[in-house]
Amino acid sequence: MPATQQLIDTFSTEHLHADLKGRSVRGVLLTVISQGAQFLMQSISTVVLARLLTPTDFGLVAMVTIITGLAQGFADLGLSEATVQRQEITHHQVSNLFWINVAIGLTLMMATAASAPVLAWFYREPRLKDITLLVSLTFLIGGLRVQHYALLQRQMRFVAMAIRDVGAYAVAVPVAIAMAWRGAGYWAIVALPLMLSFTATVLSWLMVRWIPSLPRRGAKVGSLVAFGGNVAASYFMLTLNRSADTVLIGRYWGASPLGLYSRAYNLLMLPVRQLHAPLGTVTIPAFSRLQNDPERFARYFLRTINLMTWISAPVFGFLFVAAEPVIGLVLGPQWREAAPVFQILVVSALGQLLFGSTLWMFISRGQSGRLLKLTLITSPAFIASYLIGLPFGIKGVALTGSLVLLAMLPWIMKYTFRGTHLTLRRLGRGMLYPTSLCVAGIFLAELALRLMSPRSMPSQLLVVALGFGTVYSLSALIPSVREEALSLRELFSQLRLLPQSVQET
């Protein structure tokens, strides 16, 4: 293929409009399969590392990563979203964005390395110096891959992205487990994200086959940088929300309680990320193509939320009832104190998914300024909630944070829907049946546990699963529920064209 034609194919999105719905549905399936494989490997690493390492090991690494996570929000300056969202973009524009990302990554790496003594002083833990120095490398590696990630997503090349993501985990997880097995301690936890990032970067470059040119004046990237800057600032505020609780716990209560809290939170985030990540990967480029068709945009969004709720509600309901046996079997008996925290956090899990969907809306519609305004309003409330719960321990932090998120969610969604054909009533109708069945499943599973009182953890999980299975089986007798389930089946009928998508690699 001539170089000029290859560049056109790399940046053009005209061909995506012909089968946008089918491509999106197939993309969801491919990404869910990929996320399922990643979930399996993440679960293996979580189970094995939790048994080979201690809560203190996890707490030490968390003390660093929750701080560096704040800078991670600025790592790409939102320029990946700018590349995906823009209707038309050129080789020279993306090349300039690439070098901006590299410069940011290098700057953040040096700043993080320089902060190592400060972190060690703040937490009163000298081991954090070396951990911080090694973790800082992730910023430079990340800067090298941002635009290659974005180009794959812009082209909706879901097969390539699935291979990249699964391949990265297939390399990183065995390395981390081998290190822990050989007594490397917390260094095994540090190695996991480093290997993930490096492997994913190499695979992205091989798949995109795009080489950036040197920076060029007159490429007109000002509007892209302004859009990305708002997105990056928003991501920073969101990361601040998610990190403030762990920073406060680490400072106030120490490494061991932080290790319990972070393991409970990360275990819950496994299913949350497995669902949110594939939907976000598909919806942002798809919604970006629909930004000038508001009613179609609204219908696509509601179908996405409906599908997300049908999948996630029973999972979160099950985890809420079975929190103790899940923690015991997955992490081991030494982590039992994390079970109450895990159960409290599950309460707001669906709310976190909905809050995350606001990013898809704002980014795909090019409204990064409104997204930043939303995060600036909500962040003080979330941080205040953690401060209120802090004196009551890790359970208090989990409870106040969850309650504040649920209390603010209606206003958040209403603010997000302004200027669209979406309303809270339409959203509520789309979530009514799956959430109602989830509540009924929780009630029946709790009742069954109290009546049967199973002693072993596998028996407890079986009773809870039977309770939810009974509710969802009986729901098939309700005509309206059955009709909605059939409509989802029709949505997945688009998968009959799945073999064609293999050509996207």
C-alpha cells in the first residue's frame, strides 16, 4: 500500500458510518471477550499475590500509586480523546500531539522521581523512595503509546485492541507471580503495571504501523490541546476523588489498614472495569460519529445503559450478599477484615458506572469544558465525605463516600443530559427492570442464607447464586421483562456479522 494511502486509511473514519450499529455491537462483544480474558488473568494475579504477599506489601505500593495516580490524569493531557473525537484530523496534527505526550511523560517521570524523598517523609516510610523511582517510568512509557492507542480506538479496530490488551496481561501476570514466588515481596506488585504498560506500548506500535513525523509549525493543534486540557483536568479531579480516600487512610491509619481497604476496592473494581472499559472503548468513537443526530444519540446511550445495568446489577447484588465468602475464597482468611468494607463499597458500584458514563457523553459531544465544571463541583463533596468518615476507620470512609455518590447522582445525570434528548425519566425506565430484579434477588438470597445457615463458604455462595437464579428465572413470566430481554437478544443478532470484523486487524 502506498504511504500516502496508508496515512489516509489511518486517519479517515468515513467507512465507519456504513455499519456503525453493527460495528459497535460486535465491538462490545469483542471487547467483552477481551475483558473477560483480562479479568481471568487479573483474578489469578489477585488470588496468587494475595496469598504470597502481605497487606503491608500492598499498602506500601498503594501509598505511591495513589499519589502518582493523580499525575496519571494529566499523563496524556486528554489528547487521546481529542484524536478519537475529532471528525477530521491529519498526520501532522497527530504527530505534534505525539511529541507533546512524550514531553509530558518525560516531565512527569522526572517530577515523580524528584518527589520520592517527599513521599517517604510524608508517610514516614523510607522504602517508598525506591518504589517511587521505579514507578515513575510508567509516565514515559505511557507518553510513547497515547496516540497509537487513540488511532486504534478512532478506527474502531477492536480485534487489534483485544489482542494487544490480552497479550500485555499474558506477559505481565506470569512475571509478577514469578517474582512474588521467588520472594521479591512488594516489587512483584510494582512490576505488574510496568510490564503491562511496556508490552502494550510495543504491541500498539506494531499494530498501528504509524511513525510520527518531527514536530511541525502550522499544524493547528491549538483547539485539540484546549479540548484535551479540559479532559485532562477533569481526569485529574476524578482521580483525586478516587485517591483522596486512600491517601487519607494511609496517612491517618497506616499501611496495613490501607492494604485491607485497597484490596477491597480493587477487587470490586475488577468487575466495574471489565464492564466500563469495553463500553467506553466502543461508545466514545460511536457516539462521536452521532453527535449531530441528538435523538439517535439518546437512543444509543439508553440502550448502552440498559445493557450495562442488565449485566452489572445481578453481579453487584450477588457480591453484596456474598461479600464475606467472596473475600475469604478469593483473597484468603487473612483478608477477612476487608469483607465489610467490600460490602459497603458494592452499594455504590452501579452508581460509579453511571457516573463514568458521563465521560462518554461529554467527550463524544466535544463538551470537555462542561465535564471539567462537573468534576470541579463534585470533587469537594467527595473529599469532604472521606474526611467525615475517616475517624470511624476504613468502614466509615467507605460508607460516607458511597452515600454521597448516590445522593449526588440524580443531579449529576440531570446536568449531563442538558442539551440532549435524554431525561431522568427515560433513564429510569431503562434501568427499572434490572435494578428491581437485583433488589428482589438480594432479599431472597439474604432470606435463604438466614433460613439455611450454610457453614462452608462454597455452600454460602451456592445458596446466594440459587436465590438470584430463582428470581431471574421467575422474571421470565413477566411479559414486559421478557419483552425487554428479547430486545437485547435482537441487539446481539448483529453478531452474525462478527467474522467480518476480523478484517479490522
